[in-house]
Amino acid sequence: MLSGKGFYRGSSILVSGTAGTGKSTIGAHFVEAACKRGERAFFFAFEESQSQIIRNMRSIGIELERFVKKDLLRFHNARPSAYGLEVHLALIHKAITDFEPQVVVVDPITNFLAVADTPQTKAMLTRLMDFLKMKQITALFSSLTGATSEIEDSEVGVSSLMDAWLLVKNIESNGERNRGLYILKARGIAHSNQVREFLLTSRGIELIDAYVGIDGVLMGSARSSQVARETAAQLERRIATEQKQRELRRKQELYEAQLIALKGQYESERDALLRELDEATEREKVMADQRLEIARLRKADPDGVQPQENGARKARKGTIR
């Protein structure tokens, strides 16, 4: 969905959505990918404890504990109501300065609204984003939106400050709820405009290819049913094509057999006619030889003149003499 290239180093990314849409899971994937590259990551969680996050992510195949043991991943867990905004900001600064991570996740930023109003929270987050950008740290912020909120509403009002904004949403259709992912913006990155379905599986998040039918984008069982129908139709078309190909081969074999038979018949008749011609020629030769032999026996000249005529000529010639 991002042209296969991901985000720029030092970007600020916002993932917003209602409860249960997979925001924390995307954050866990984010730090896991960084740790697999050998980079350090810091997960600031303001809702769940470290043990809860590790346990919950393990259920979808994301093993974070091994990176904690290697000191590639650290957690900072605190209730927003425990301190004021300035203290939270100072603690985050200190933790980042001490650990020097390449990737940071803040989950969720909307919890700070419990201790301050929107302008104060936005000011604090702006200072945090500036600090992270100065250190070229790629940061992912999650934002909880209400069920009645508009898509373009990020609750805290920091969406315009972000380099990229993803929206995850539960889409209800055909009596079921499916998770969808949008990319609302990604500065400087060619990105998809598709609504993509994603699943939380035992291997983590899996994006499903966008399926656009006559009724729009299909998800869940509707997509599976349509894919099954199209697969069956494709199978029928393939079977029909194979039948036509077999029929064509049979006709070709039949025509080739008929051609061979006709060729054989022609050769047989040609040989018979050639034999007859040879025999006729031989008979003509024999008859010619026989005529010569008869002429010879009758003492005829080679031109076939009768012997008595020859004698008469000789008599006439003798008379003249």
C-alpha cells in the first residue's frame, strides 16, 4: 500500500480508529519489524502494562519478549492521570535520550485528554514530535476515535502535523464486522487509494487483496462467497475449453487418418494404373517384335514390302536389260 518502500526515516505516523480495530497490533508490528532489523524500539503504552501487551501480541504470533531480553525493545507504561503533561513529556524525553531508539510507538495519545484539554494536549504532542524529528526517530502514534466521529477527525487535532495518516475501521456488512485499512495521506510516498481488508491471524496482521465487485468493495464472507462463485465459473470455463480442445484434437486425428487413407488409396490406384501402362507398353513392344519376326519369316524387307512385288520389280528390271 506504500509502493513497497515503507515510511521515511524520522516520519511521524498517525494510526486512528475506534476501539478494537487493531491500532495497538499495528504498533506492535511496527516495533517488531524494527527489532528484526536490529534497531532499538521504545513502546510507550498508556493503557496496558508490558506483560499484557506481550501476552496479547503473542496470541497473534508477535513475540516481543525475546526482543525485551535482548534489550532491543523497552516499554514505558503509565496512566496519563498519574502525572501532568509536562511530567509525561519529561519522562519520555529522558527515556528516549537514555535508550536512543530508532523507532517509537505512543499508544494512545488520546488518553492525555484525561488530564488536559485539546489545545494543551496538541501543544505537548507537537513538542514531542519536534523532539523525535530532531533525533530522526520514526514515531507511530495511535489515536482512539469515537464511533460517531468523522474520518477526518483525529480527536486531538494533530493529523495535519503528521507525515502519514492511517485509518483502521470496523466495516459492517452482511451481518458481520470486518476490519478495513485506509491510507488517508502519506507525504512524499506514492500510496494506494484502496480500502484493504486485514485479518488478525496467528501470524499477525495479513492484508487481503482488495476485491471490487458490482456492489463495491466486498469483505469477509461476502468476498469469500464471490471468490468461490468466480472460482467455480472459472473452473467451468476451463473444463469447457478443455473439452473443445479435446474435440479439436479428435477431429484433427480423424482428418489425418482420413488423409492417410486417401493417400494410401491414391498410391494403390496409381500403382495399378502404372502397372497397366507398363503392361500396355510391353504388349505393344511384343506385338511390334512379333510383326518383325513374321516379316522376317516371310522374307519381307524391313519396310514390310511384300516378296512378290519385289520379284516383279526384279523381273521388269531383267526385261529391260
